[in-house]
Amino acid sequence: MSKGVWRKRALSTTGEALFTCLVMMFLLVAVLKHRGTLVEEGSTGREFGTRSLQSLNSMNNNDKTVNQAPAEDRVGEKCQATQVKGFSAYFSELSRGKRAVEHRAVKASDPTPVEELSPADVFIAVKTTKKYHHTRLDLLLDTWISTNMLQTYVFTDGEDDRLRKRMGSHMINTNCSAAHSRQALSCKMAVEYDTFISSGKK
């Protein structure tokens, strides 16, 4: 390439960089000038162009109502002191004050009464299949099911006379498949839920 092309490229690149610097300097001056006017206006006690902060300022100039809580007064005073910082400081102080008032209201409210429960209110469901009645269920029947017979319901997929004698009406034959498919498990859960609802237990 010739020297003329390189010069044109160098000049255009330099011109673009110079233009970018001028634009950035103009923006910097505008921002600093804007901040300076905010500081001057904040020192006189007024900040124009921000309606919320103006209303806050008028609220703090002896226009306070008698019913305001002390927390709200503190929020207003803090916000007036930080008006120079703008909206972010105003809203953060406002939300802190709101949280303080809500926190105090939650502490003051009475806790909801707790319903008394007894062992008779407990519903214990044991799901099994006829295949495992003797190998797994006998141990449970001899240990904790024997002490909680009124709360325990055994759901199985087939009739068993020996289990019926021990459990009585608390042995429920679901008539569902013994497979571990979604349909069979849904069938067992539906029978279990219906029994729970009809038992009146909690």
C-alpha cells in the first residue's frame, strides 16, 4: 500500500479518537455540572425536579401530623439529610422504615392458637403386598404396630385371613395391582387417601 493510504487511515483513526474524547469530556462536564446544582439546591433545603423529595421536604417543615409514629419521623429526618444522594437513598431509607414498622407489628400480634393433638388423631399407613405379609409385616406387627393398633392401617393388594384376624377392620384390601407402575401406585394412594378422610383423623 502507498503512504497516502496509511496517512488517511491514521488521520481518520486519530480524528475518531479525538471526537470520542470530546464527547466523553462534554458528558463528564454535564454530569459534574448537574451534581453541582444538586449540591447547591440540597444545601438550600430544596431539590427541584424530584416530586417525592419535595413532598418529603414539605412534610418535614413543621407539616407533620400528630398521628405519625416515631419511626416515621426518624425516616423523614434521615431522608432529608440524605437528599443530596437522590432517589436511591430516599427509597432505601423508606423501605428500612417500613420494615421496622412491620417488624414491630408482627411482634405485637398474638400467636395463632395451636390445635391440641392426641395419639388418637394420628393416622399411620403401612403399604405392602401379599408377597411380603409374612417376611416383613410380622416383625412390624410384633413391635410398634401392636402398641399403636388404633392408629395403624395396613393397605395390601390381596386378602390374608391371618392378617385380617390381627388387624381387623384396619386391614384394607386395595384390590390394586401389585406392580410398581404409576397406575397401580395411584390406585393404592387413592384408597389410602379415602380411608384417611373417612377415619376423621388429622
